[in-house]
Amino acid sequence: MTVGAAARRQAQVLIFDADDTLWENNVVFERVIDDFLGWLDHPTLDRAALRAVLDDIERANAVAHGYGSKVFLRSLAECLERLRERPATDSERQEIDRLAVALVEHQVELMPGVADALDELAGRHELLLLTKGDREEQQRKLDACGLLHHFGAAHIVAEKNVDTYRWLTREHGFAPDGAWMIGNSPKSDILPARAAGLNAVFIPNANTWVLEDDELDPTDGGVLRLAAFRDLLRHF
């Protein structure tokens, strides 16, 4: 899909995802998982099989408990218990906590071109931010990112689904077909936004969480695919 000059001339509502769109996030979780699987050192299962077990546990916990570091640590402990067929010991839980220190210490690292692109886009369009996860954890990242002044509003939600996007259109009073959801997640950013009548911009991230992946219709004219965040400036 090509947007180009028309979108530049006419003000649009641009809604931005945060994690793995504005800044790196999942890559830190992937490093912890890599360390965790190495520490497990399972006698019969290889890393791919171990990761499949963890993915199943994370998928179930996302539905039951939501997202964020606390739920992630819960999933690691449950994975250990399932594989070792016994409750985790205190020392094992302490080791999991030690492995996950990187999640707490990680500083917000903006994607290349994000700050400059938002500065320019904010002069032409209405910008909103929509992120999901643990409220306290997400707010900490929002406060640290140095970008909030670009956005008319920033919303932290428990989940991004069709109802979320319909609520957002009512909350801010814009027509869905005049808005664009911009993000890296087919599952949370692109597909539910399209189902709610919004346009979407898909900016893939190689480190996107596997549970956020999904198939996109290559013939969907309402989805713009870009290689990098700064490419937004060529279209909006």
C-alpha cells in the first residue's frame, strides 16, 4: 500500500505501539530465556523442545494473568516445575530471580530514528500511544523514554483486541478509516486494528515475541508495510 502525499496533506490520527516499536523490549526477555534454558540443562530435551514447553506456559499465563516481568518469572518457575516434575526449591527460585535481573536493570533504548521521526510527525498529525502490559511496569518505561510530549494521550491497557480499538475511537472521537495503528505485532497491533476498521502500519522487528506473531493477508490494502520506523516520514 502507498500512502504518500495525500496523507501528508491531510492530518491523520497515528497510534503507536511502544514495546519493540518505539524501543527494544523483547530482546531482553530472549536473553533471559537463553540463560534459563542453558541453566536447566535438560538431560533429554533440546533447546527447541524446551522453548516449546515455555511458549505453551507463557501463552496460558498471558490469558490468565496478563503480561510483564512478573508473569514472565511465573512462567519460568512453572516451566522448571513441569520439566523437573516437582515444585521449585527456594534456591531455584532465587536463581530464576538472578537470571531475570536484566529485566529490572534494562534501560529504555529507542529504535533508530524514532525521536526525530516523532518530532516531525507530531507537527503534521495527532499522535496517540497505546501499549499493553503491567501498568506500573509500562508507566516506568513511558516516563523514562523521553517521548511523551509528542503524544496527545498515552494509554496502558491489559490487552489489545478489537474492543480496545473500538474504545479508542470513541474515547478520542475519530473515524476509524482516518486513523493508523503503527506497530510490530500482527496479533496485537495489526489484525485487531484492521478488524475495528482502522488502517495499520506494520514495522517488523526480528525480536518480536513469538506469541505476538500471526499471518497477515498480503492483499489487505489497509496495511502499509515498512522496513524501518523512519520510513513513516515518506508516507505521513
